Amino acid sequence: MAFTVVHRDGRRTNDPPLPVVASLLDELADGPGTVVVRHATGWALRVHADGVLEFGNDLDPSTGDLHRGPLPAPVLAELMQGVAVGSLYETLEHEWERGHRPLP
């Protein structure tokens, strides 16, 4: 298993075709919730329906969590696919703020 996606309804899919990753954004149009792309190394990108992104390593909490505000859908899809294939350094090159996502 190289990566897992978590759908808005909580279903998990291991190693789906890459187009499935981008289609997770369509699920967020159906209402509140979160979708996740988690690489086997523990790095996970969470995309919330309000547009806030969270990026962190679930296996190594010492790395700290990062968050940022909304991005255009094509950029989100690129980031999500990047995490899926392990392009983690490219994901970290985006502007992130340290810490957990701010509460609404």
C-alpha cells in the first residue's frame, strides 16, 4: 500500500487510481466534512469542506501540524495527488502556517 484515501463518508480506499484522488473534491460539494489523502510514510493531507487544509505526519507527531487557507481546486487536486505519489517536499514548498487548523 502506497497511499490511502478517506472519503467524506469515512470509507477508506487503498491505492485507488490517481483520478479518484482528485474526485474527492467533488465529495466536499455535498456538504460539510473532510477528505484525506494519506501516504504510507504517515504524511496526510486533510481537505475540509470550508477550504482549510491540514498537513501533518500521523506516524510522527514531532513533525508538527501545518495548515493553510483555501486554494483553487486545480491546485488542491495537484497537492492531493502529490501526497498520494510521495512528492512530499513539493507539498511542503507551499505556504503553510504552523499548528492545527483554527476553529471556525
